[in-house]
Amino acid sequence: MVDPVGGYYSDYEILVVVNHDEPADTTSYWAGAEDHLLREFEIAQRIRTPVNLIVHSLSDVNGKLKRGRPFFVDIVRDGIALYEAPDHPSDHLKPLLAADAKAEAQGYLNEWLPGADNFGILAKQAQHAGIVKEAAFLLHQATERLYHCTLLVLTLYSPKSHKLLFLRSQAERLVPSLITAWPRDTGSRNDRSNCCGAPMSMRAIRRTTRLPTRNSPAGRACRDPATAGRRRL
């Protein structure tokens, strides 16, 4: 998806299929490649949009194809193969019955949406109490769960990631209206978004100087990702 006027370019997602489960561990085997792609985008600027790696073993991918997971079915059917090793065929696609897909999606909605709401409630309580670092952490958790919920409900799959920028790109491809939750038209908004590129921990929160006040423009921007996503689910 490209919108040069609004400054929006959707991320590239590359599905990497490996021969067994161990090299599918992104932390142990793919962190260097992800760092290189990030430098190419942010520093060298030789690529226009971020590139995200989604790594699974062949047996895992084939299992998802047999179960009719829409995310993987769409990739196999419509994706472009950059490299394909011989003698490693993917299994035949198996369509998922609409009733089964609906039931599974409803289960994900029931599981993830209440948790996101709870984190949002706790974040508001922490912000009102002036516990700003904990409030920021809770807002991050609420937003992360909303993105996972969106992906699971619409595709029955969500990558094992805590990176909001990565999850955001996945969700925005499915629901373009979510782009307005985090506009990319100002430098300050981009700075806030870049702070969410990595998983957020309380250690990272401790380095935060202050959280914007509730009614300031920055404060509203901090709330927008969670509230906007919640309204659209």
C-alpha cells in the first residue's frame, strides 16, 4: 500500500521458511539480519520502507496450510518467492470452512479484547494517580493486545512479536483505517512511533522522563493507538 501524499508506505514482510524448528528462533538466529535491515532503512536509507522477517519451520507452515490459516494460504497463493530450495514443497492448501473460521475468530476476540480493555483501564488509573512510567507501560500492553486481537480475528494468526511498529504494519495492511491512529505526517509523531519499535519493558520505561499530560496533543496521541483500535474491532 502506497500513499505518497500522506507519506504512508506499507512495510515489506518476508516469510522465511527453515527446515526445522531451532533456526526459526528469531532472537537466536535472525537478530543480526533484522538489525541490518533496520540500518538499511533508517541510516543508509537504501530501502524506502521497513522490512520485517517472519520465520517459521517448514513443518509449521505446512501444518498451518493444512488447517487453512488465511495468512499462510494467502502468502503461498499470492506471494512472490524470492528463493526456494528444491525438494521442500509446501502442502496443498486446504480451505477453511466459514463456520469454523467464525468460531475461531470469536474465540480470539473473547480472549484478547477484555485483556486489552483491562490494561487500558489500569493505564488510566495509573495516569490519574501520577504513576506515569507504569501508565506508559500499561498503554503499550493495551495497544499490543489490540493489534494481536485484530490480526487473530481477521487472519487467525498473529506473529510472536512484542514490537508495536511491526504489529502496526501487519494490522494496517488489513484495516487501512487504522493508519489514522498513528499518522506519519509530523516528525514528533514519528519520534513517538519509533520509541515503540522494540518490545517495551519496565527497564525501558524507567528511562522515560515523563508522560505527556492527558489533555495535551502528545497525551492524546499516546491514547489514540489503543482507543482507535478498540473502536474499530
